[in-house]
Amino acid sequence: MMKRVLGIGVALLVALGAGWVWGASGKSDLNRGLRIAELRDGLLEGRAAVLDARLDIYSVNFGEASRHLEAARSALRAAEARLNSLGREADTKPLELALAKIDEAQRMAGQLNQDANALAADAAKVINDVLGGTAKP
């Protein structure tokens, strides 16, 4: 009788272990997919803020443009951190370039200079290029 109870206990432990391994097998892929989706969301948010800033610069609303550029900077810093956590440090270089262009555009917007629009356009293009690269796993 004791052997039977012991056998059932071992069978239950093996079944529990197998179930845990089976359940955890696809979880890492899901987590990576979620982190990539969050990265793309941050990049899209940053690009949208840069494009909003361009519209504000075009309509000579430099205060709002500066606010949008600040929002873009925040979103892109978060995206840069996500890129690093995904092990894609090579993609952070273009993002740093976009951030530098945003900084310069914000400085020019503070001087009420319409040339900030061209810098914001360059930043949006770089962000778009990084977005295209995030489609690859």
C-alpha cells in the first residue's frame, strides 16, 4: 500500500513539473513580443510628438512646439532604455542622433526660428528608420 501511495505522489510531482515546463515554454517569446510592442509604442509616441511640434512651428506656435519636443524626448528616452533591455544597442545610435536633433530644434524654437521645422523633420525621419528596424526580431 505504501509503494502505491509513493508511486502516485511521484507521478503527481512529475506531472506538475511537466506542466510547469510546458506552460513556461512559450512565455519568454510572449514577453519579448510584449517588450517589442512597448518599444514600438514609445517610438510612435515620440514620432507623433515631433510631427505635432512641426505643425506648431509651421503655425508659429513655438511654445506648444517646445512642449511637444519635450514630450518626444521623454518618449524616446524610454524607447532607448527598452532597446538596451532587448540587447539592441546598435539601434540606440540613430536614436541618439534623433534626440540631438530634437534638442537643437527645441533650442531654435526657443529663439522663434522657423529652421527648427527642418531639424524636427530630420528627427522624425530618423525615428521612422528606427521604427522600420524594430519590425525585425
